[in-house]
Amino acid sequence: MNTHEFDLVTIGTGIAAGPARKLAKEGWRVALVDAREPGGTCALRGCSPKKMLRTGAATLDLLRRMEGNGITGSEGVQGNWQDLVRFKDSYTDPIPENNKKIYSKMGIEFFEGKASFQDGESVRVQAAGAEPVLLRARKFHLATGARPATLDFPGGELALSSDDFIHLPELPRRIVFIGGGFISMEFAHLAARYGSECTVIHPRKLPLPAFDPDLVEVLTKVSEEDAGIRFVRDSRVCRITRDGGVYTVLARAEDGREATVEADLVVHGAGRVPNLDGLNLEAANVAYGRNGVAVNEYLQSTTNPDVYSAGDCADTGAPHLSLVASIEGRTVSHNILHCNRQTADYSSVSAVVFTLPALASTGLSEAECERQGLEFEKKFGESKRWFTNRHLNEPAGAYKILLEKGTGRILGAHLLAHHCEEFVNLFALAIRHKLTRGDLNSVLWAHPSAASDLVRMLS
């Protein structure tokens, strides 16, 4: 077996793998390893391709809403899913080769294959049809991300993963989405605009448990009434069967009530878990659990000081978001270079679910403010009749802003609107720099614009 010597070996090539490039610039001998094409989930199978597909759905949605309001004939406009997938591929297809060119230019060696620790100082990489190679290094960085959780009920293997969904050659008439998180809600809104009958089965009363429940309630209502998405609530899928091309999904509530839904496709959106399979972490004395690699505040393994971890495969308690992976990647870079002097700051992390309209959040939730014993005031209301939503004939809009009592400091912001994925960044900036209601109201925001709504929200 050929052996290669490095200063750093990073396993994974997504956003959390940033330390590979940073340390290569510092003169370290660096290797990157990935069992799949280089680029990671966000660029190739998640955030970016999803939003490319959403562009088509948002355009169809806007045309429909503007029918009779200056637009005529939109009902005859047809969405072409195959063309939309090709549009998405025009962005994602070049990424792996472009990454390889960047690695080569930076002096980073890329190894495509499955990684497995042999001991605390070496990793074996096995590519299909090739001889394995051994990579030895002073430091290791785990950035392997997450994979779909295993569905442990009969027929779970029949559900399509989100990775596969974005490559579908066509959309079927009826789709069932398992779970009510990011994946199910975003894809249901996308598929509904392209004519599919979508059903979301979720074990709670409301989907999207990571977001403000009052705004989720508004979104759920508009999802049903405007997009035609059906929700089976408080129920868990317990069996999937297939007869020819028809799937039958059985869901059961805690009180024993059952619901049966027939579909032409079932999509797994019931969560993701750290992608640590096959890494043989025990051989490197790297502790891990169901939430990922056990790390300290410096993102260093609690049991092997030469191993760091960032992103969805690290057990930090932070949400699984690309922004978090980026923050943690930068933190790992700093700590490897400077002997553990930095911790990750998650205080103004923003999250967006790209439904139509989108739902965004940054800072503290109402429940978190209460848990921390903070005295706060809440500004909550619907904004669908405000100009920012009205000029696009949006069917829904809402907001909840949390302010510290006395100071007016912005603690959290939760938004439902077509523009909120950009608008939420103003609040993230305010939280990062501890700005107050007075600070934001003192700005002469361009009008009419989304930013000018700040004054109404904070008044």
C-alpha cells in the first residue's frame, strides 16, 4: 500500500472543510478526501441546487398571483421540470472539476474514495477499482457532513432521498413527503407549483419545529390554502408498500388513529444524521455519539487532540446550517494554527426555509428568551397588506421581533415574506453589533423598500 505524508488530512470537501485551503495557504502539506465528487452537500445536493430549482417555482407562482393584475394568460404558462433541472445542472455540474483545479493550484492533493482510520496517525483511502492508499498526518479534520437518517419501519427503503429528488427527470402527480422539516417543506412548495399533489406527514402539530410557531402556523395555513399542500399532523409513518407504480403510506398517531395516503413517489425528509459510517473512529480513539464527533469548545476531539471536527458531523449543539459549517471551519483553522484560542460565535446565525413565501429567523426565539430569564417585549403581527408584500399580491406575511426591555436591544427576529432571506440579514447585523430599536429607527431607509418596514415592525 502506497503511503503519503501530510501535515493535515481533511475528510470531506463541503463548506466545513475550509481549513484545508486555509492551512495550505500557510504552507502546510494538505490532503482532502471525499467518497463523492468534491464540493459537498450545500453546493452539489442542497442549498444551491435547491434554490436554482426554486427560481422556476417562484416565477410560476408570481405569474399566477399577478393574473388579472397586469398579467394576462398566465394560466397557459407551463412549467417544464426537465428544463428547470438542466438549469440547475448548469450551475452544479462544473463544481467538482473546478474544485479539483483549485486544489491543484493550491498544492492540495485530492483523494477520491472512502476513508477509514487505521490508527491515530493514518487513514486508509479506498477508491472503487483501485489499490488503497495510506495517508499519514500530524492533524486530522473531520468535515463529512450528514446523511439521511435511516427509516426504521417496513418499506423505509422505498422512500427517495433528497439527493435523488433534485435529479428527477420528471415530477409525478402525487408525492408524499415524510417529515415536516426544511427538506419536505421546501420540496413540497417547489413540486406543488409544478403541478404535483403534495402531502406532508409530520409527527407534530406544526412542521418546522426550529422556527417560530406563530409564523409557522401562518405559513402552514397559506401552504394549504394557496399551494394546495395537504398536512397529516401528529402522525408518524409506520409502513410503506408498493404495488406496481403506486405507493401506499400508512401513518399512525399516538392515539392510534391511522391515515393512509397513496402516492406515485415518497420522499424522505425525516431528518439527517452525522455521516460517520465506515470511518472507524475507534481506531483513532475519537469519541462520538448519535449527534456526531464529541468535541470541546475549540472543536477539538475530546479524546484525540490531533483530530478536529466541524459542520454537521460535529456534536456542537449548533443547528445544521451551511453558515454554521463555515463559522466552525474558520474556528478550526484558527485553533490548529494558534493552539486553541478561539470558540465559535453563533449569536447571529440566520436560518431560512425557502418555501413560498420564505420563512427566516435570526437571534433568540421567544422560548429561548424565556429560558434565559430575559425581560423582553414582543412585536408580532401580519404584514400581508403592507406595500412590500402587496405590490406582489403576496397571500401572507408576518413578523415577530424580540426586544430587550429598557434598552430596546434587538434579541431576535422572525420573518415570513417573499424577501425575508435578504431582509433577515439586517437584523443579524443588528444582533451582532448589539444595536437597538433606536439605532435602526435612526436610519433613513430607502422607501418603498423592505428595509423601510423596519420602522413599522419596531414601532
